[in-house]
Amino acid sequence: MIKNDEETLLRSVALQTSRAILHARLRAEHELQQAKKELEDKAGRLDHSLSVLRATMEATAEGILVTDEHGNVLRFNEPYLKLWPVDRKLVTSGHHSQLLKFCAPFLKEPQQFLRKTAEIYSVWPPDSYDLLELNDGRIFERFSKIHYVEERYVGRVWSFRDVTARRQAEDAVRETRDRLRFMAEVLPLKIFTAQADGNADYCNQQWAEYAGVTFERLLGWGWTKLISPEDADKSLERWRYSLETGETFQMDHRLRDANGDYCWHLTRAQAKRDANGYISMWVGSSIDIDAMKRADEERKRLLANERIARNEAEQVNRIKDEFLATLSHELRTPLNAILGWSQLILQGSMAAQTVQRGMEIIERNARAQNKLIEDLLEMSRIVSGKVSLDVHLFDLASFAEGAVESMSPLAEAKGIRLRNFIDPETGKVAADHNRMHQIISNLLSNAIKFTPKDGHVDIIVRRSESNAEITVRDSGIGIDAEFLKYVFDRFRQADSSSTRHHGGLGLGLAIVKQLVALHGGTVRATSDGEGQGASFTVSLPLSPVGAEADEVRNSFKPAAHANFEFPGTRILVIDDEQDSLELIGEVLAKHGAIVRAATSAAEGLEILKGEKPEIIISDIGMPDADGYAFMEEVRNLPEAEGGKTPAIAVTGFARPEDRICAMTAGYQMHFCKPIDAHQLISAVSKLIRNHENV
């Protein structure tokens, strides 16, 4: 019984063991099949990955080389073979070191290439990068990266990229940038660039040298601080407008230099836009146009001056034409009376009383014409600076009383009251007697001329601080405000038309102004307008109190001429103009002289040698030989032949230099035509007395 149980137990254990073994075998087979399937799947995925890797390696433009941990070549792509002239079999079966030796001769720096590669292998850096330059000009970028599998180093991947075109482009860009920067630095322009918001980010060397500051102070909006305060607001307003609108900025303004001076510049800035049309930067320059600006201003000034000069020339021409017309009228008017009455008298049919009146008219008109000529000559002498003053110290009040008295007959004849308000305590002045008389007479005659009948003319002499003032005030036609500023100009008249009521050349007041200026004084004119009269005030400096005086009292009162007679005196008169010759001969003959007449210098010399006259009166302007040459020949004669005969020059040449020439030639006296008969007789008498006293 027990034995059977043991057999049964053994059979049961054996059965269970058999079943367990079978089950384990089946499970092992299943696991083996599963593992095989997984392995096949992995192999498939690996093949796919390898295919993708191979395709990727072939598709890239970079040359790829894969080596194991010992440097053996495992894989490469076709671009690698194109980069290097290496045989495929050598690459496939070769070691990396063999490839390096083969490639090294194609490089510009082969030893550096080999040394760098050895360092990569010896140090085992995870990554490396360097540039390779080939002899044919190509440039490669070489990358190296270690590859790990489950943290185990299994090899290295090398990539080679041809960057020749990129490096050439970079070099070209760099060269262009350097060229542009060089141009910006050497060009004589102040160049700057600014960001889209207007902040300057570059200024060239010209800016720094001109402003004398560092570049940092010019950047941003610093350059705007150089703008002149007078131009700053307008310039900044225009710059901000350009930033907002994108319009080109252009402005003429003044910029401060290193010395603090402001010079004109033309500043222009233009926007650079990107592909989308947005402003990316501003490029500008400032050109020094100071010389051009100043030249333009000078040109404008010259044009303005030329325009003024042209207007003045046109005005002068107009005045000249008006003056010539006035001169013709003023000279012809008395000449008409002289010729007309002369012809009437010569007819011999007039009564004695009418003849006398005609002679008075002739004399009055002749004197008026002579006054016109004297004014012209006087103004010519003043303008040419040939007027000399014979200055004496005298009491102005007494002098003015005498001058007023001499003008009284003219005022009375016109029915005008001549009133004087002369302060006897006015003081003394240093002046030329004749010129002062001319000043006062011109002012009084001008006032009388423009004052109607029953009007009045006042002369006021008084002290005003350290000056003496002479004021001539009238109740006449007055002066228009527009003409008042021209009243002292030569040849200027308020009314120069053919319908004017008053004659004259417009020289009287001009002469007054010039003579007053020669005495260190001033003259001014005032008037309340037409019909309101006019006032002329002369201001002269007073002499210090206590100065020595050469007082002249009533020196201009008319003096009666003495009744000179010189019967039997032989006088030689020479003149090529027969009328003048006869006039002088007649005047001298009436006083008892024996007159010999000659019409030329040669004829006069013959008479002189034969008759030996006591006085010679000769014209200067004569044909063949003038009066100067004649007198030189006379003075070269012996005394017995008349070499020392006293002589008087009578001529139409009335300039001071003409008088000097006459005296130098040997004449004792010089008179201008037309000569006053009383002056001539007085001069002859004086020469006779002097000659008798010798």
C-alpha cells in the first residue's frame, strides 16, 4: 500500500515536472520568437535610419567624413570627394591620417593643418572649428564633433563647408565699408548718419576737427548744439518735420567752429528705406558755404550799391540836364537884356533919359551874369579843395550888423522888411572875413529872393553854449518836407521847371554849407512846409574869452571910389578881343591916360621896346603866344627896354592857380573878366604910386 502511494507520488511529480519543462520550453520559444521579431524590427529601423542618414549626407552641400574611435574612415559623402581631389578607394580603405597627408599639399599652410588635426585627436575636444585655405583660393570651414553611443566614444564626424563665395562677399562688403568710411573721413565734407528717430550714430573726422570736440559729444542730438542760436529753432523745426514725413532735410544755417566763430553751412540729410519702405537710417552732410554765402551777400550788396549808384547817376544826369537848362536860361536871360538894350541904344533914336535907363539895365544884368559865373567858379574851387581861408579873430555881432546893412538896399527895393536881432555880447569867432560875408549874404539874398513883397526877413545872432549861432528866418514860400534834405545839394532846386518863379543855379546854399564846414561849423534848415517860411541856422565855435581880436566893424559898407586921375601916363593894353581892348582903352583914356593898343603878344613887344610905357595891361589867353609867355619875354629885357615895367593881368581864367601862374610869370596884379572899371583905375593908380616911390 505504501509502495503504491510512492509510485503514484513519483508519477505525479514526474508529470508536473514534464509539464513545467514543456511550459518553460514553449515560453522560451515564444520569447525567442518575440526577441527575433524585435531584432528584425530594430534592424529594419536601423536600415531605414541608415538610409535616411546616407540620403541626408548626400543631399547636403557640405563634405562629410565619419571616422571611428581609432581614426579609420567609416563613411563619407560625394560632396567630400568633390572638395578634395582624393581617390574613392583611398578614402574607402584608408585611415584618416593617410587622407590628411594626401590633402595637406593642397593647403597654403599644410603644417598648421596637420598640427591642428593632431591636437584635435590628442586632446579629444568634443567640438573643434578652423579655416582651411587652399592653394587654388578656396576656403573651407572644418567642423569636428565627437559621437557617443550609450556614453561610449565611438568616433568623430567631420564636416567641410566651402565658404569661398561667402568669404569673398564678406571681404567685398568689408572692403566697401572701409572704402566708404575712408571716403567719409578724407572728403572735405562733414558727413553724419542718424537712426530713424534722428539720433546721430556716426560723425566723420571733419566734424570733430571743425567743432573741436569729441565724437561722443556730436552723437545723438549733440551736433544740433553747434547751430547758431539765430538759426537753431528754424533748423530743428525743419529736422523734426523731415523725421516725421521722411522728406529730405535741407537747410542753410551757421555752425560754430572750434574758435567759437559761426560759418554758413548747407546741411542736407536723406532717408534710407528698407524693403518694406520704412526708414532705416538717415545719411547727411554739411558743406561749408561761408565763402560762397559771403560772396553772394557781397554780390547782393554790390548789386544794391550798383542799383543805388545807377539811380544816383540817373538822378545826377537828370539834375545835370536840369542844371544845364537852368544855366542856359540864367545866362541867356541877362544876355538878352544886354543885347536888346545895346541894339536899341546903338540905333541913336532914344531920348537921353531912356538911354540912361538902358545903360543901368545893361549894367545890372551884366553884374547878375557875372554873379552866376562867380558862383560856378566858387563851387568848383570848394569841391576841388582849393579854397584857402584868411582867418582873423573878430566880433561877430558888429560884423553881422555891417553885413546886414550891405543887404538892406536889396530888401528895400523888393519891399521886404529886414529885421535884425543881434546880441552884442555874442562873442568872437575866428573866420575869414570875406567868406563870412559870403555866408551871411547868401543866406540873406536867398531869404529875400523867396519872400514875397511886404514879407519880412529876420537875422538873429546869439550865443548858444560854446557856439555862436546865426539864424536867417523868412516869411516866404517855405520848403516842402521831401525837398528839405536836398536843400544844400549842388544844383538842386525845389522847382526846376520852365514855369518856376525864381531864378538862380541852386548854388548859393551849397556854397554856404561848404564854407561853414571849412570854418568847423554846421548849418541846418527847417521849415513847417510850403507857405510857412524857412529858417537857416549857422553854428560856429566861439573863440576863448580874452583872445586877441582883429576886429572888423562895418567892413562891408559900400565905399565911395576915389576920383583917380593920371594924365599923360603911357599904358600898353594887349588883348586879342577887340571889344575888350576898346573897353579898357576907353576907361583909361577917361582918366587922362595915353593908351597904346596891341592885339597880340608880338605886337605888344614891339610897342614896348619903342615907346617904353609906364604900365602894361595884358590878357592871358591869346593865340600864338599867351600872356604868360609875353610877360616872361618882357622880364628878360633890360630895364632900359622896359624889362621892369609894372603889369596887370586881365583874364577870364579866374582860378587861384591862374593867379599864382600870373604872379610867377611877372605880373604884379591879377583881375578876372569882366573887370570893374573902378577896380581897374584903382589898381593902375596904385601901381603908378608904387613905381614912383621906388
